[in-house]
Amino acid sequence: MVEVRAAHKMFDDLHVLKGVDLTVARGEVCVVLGPSGSGKSTLLRCVNELEELTGGTVRLDGELLGYREVGTDGATTLQRLHPRDIARQRSRVGMVFQRFHLFPHMTALENVMEAPRQVKKVRKADARAAALALLERVGLSDRADHYPAQLSGGQQQRVAIARALAMDPEIMLFDEPTSALDPELVGEVLAVMKDLAAAGMTMIVVTHEIGFAREVADHVVFMDDGVVVEEGTASQVLDSPREARTQEFLSHVL
């Protein structure tokens, strides 16, 4: 479903991604671990085309993201896509951020309806019915008419998940979705994510929730200093890490 090859990302002189390779199969839950500044969030933002790679490629279900391949005299070069085409590609990817980014002047229901109405031009009645079903799926059908300021952090993050799902994405990206929550609210968000995983949603999750990774992840990646240090199954990486840097990181977070 996702194939990242030799991904590099520079911010001026700061080299954040240094040749990252990552493959995520359809229906797989990939959890990305690592210390702050290791490039985890930047990797997600490049998959979602919120950041443009300095080098390398990302493919979603075989489609090259952000570029088209142009053949000239037997050689292939990459040509940047029009922003309209990049937006179309981005609509295939749902993303949930560390901060909720809900529209404060819209109710939970209106937040979930907005993207299908504006981007996909879905009829209001259809968008409303789908949004109500999604709010029920995340356990918030009784909060449909509440504004973000009237919701707890965990409830706001569940609305954000429903909003991302409203575009019917092929993959969901989660960028530390519980790190801004009070500890007692973390479980309600992780429960929704576990339900998505059980339903077969392809997911890449940047998180420090080791228990979630152990329970749900098919594939665990440990990053540090812009590279993939180690990857494998949850039991391989979390219980029997081979690399000293992985062992050191886990000794601090477990």
C-alpha cells in the first residue's frame, strides 16, 4: 500500500530524513517509534504530501505521489504535479495530528461533514448521514451538536478521527495522536484506533504508546537521527531488539 524509497528531507541545512525506506502492506498496522527529532513526524508529512521530499519517492498503492514520471531519450525524470493533482492524491490519505485542529465555530457534526461537502461535493443530506454514522462509530453520537470547546481532549481527537475517515481514505496516518491528552483520556482514543485496525484499515502510527504497539502492530519501525535503525514484528523489536540504540530507547520508555 505504501512504499517509501530513499526518502531524504532537508530543511535548509538540517537533514531530517537520510534515506528512509519503508514498506507497509495493505491492511497492516505499522507503528513508528523513536526519540523526538528522529524524523518520524516528517516522514508522515511526506507520505501525506504536506512536505515535499528533497530526494526519493513515495508510492501509494503503486501511484507515485507528488510527481509524474516523464520519459525522455530513454531516461526517466520526475515532474512535479499540479497542486490540484496533489490535492486529489492527498484526499486518499487520512491524517490525525497531535493537536486536533477542529474548526472551533463548527459543531462535531459539521466538522465531520465539511471535507466531503467541500472537496467531494457530497450532497448535504448524504454527508450528514455519513457523518452521524462515523460519530457513532467513534462513540460520540450524543455529542454531534457540541462545539469543540464543549468537548474533552479525547472527544475532540475522536471527532478528528471521524473527520479523517469521512473522506473514505485508503490509509490512515496518526502523528502522536495521544500525546496532547491527559493520561485518563488516552484509552478512549486508542480504543477507536484498535477498532480501525481490527476492521482492516491500513495505518501508520507514530506514537510512544508501547502497549498499543505490542497489542496491535503488525510491523514496528524504530527511527533515530533520520534513519530506520531497526524494524520487524512487535515481538522482535520490542522484546528482542538487536540494535544497541533500540535497546537504549526502550529501556527509557518501558
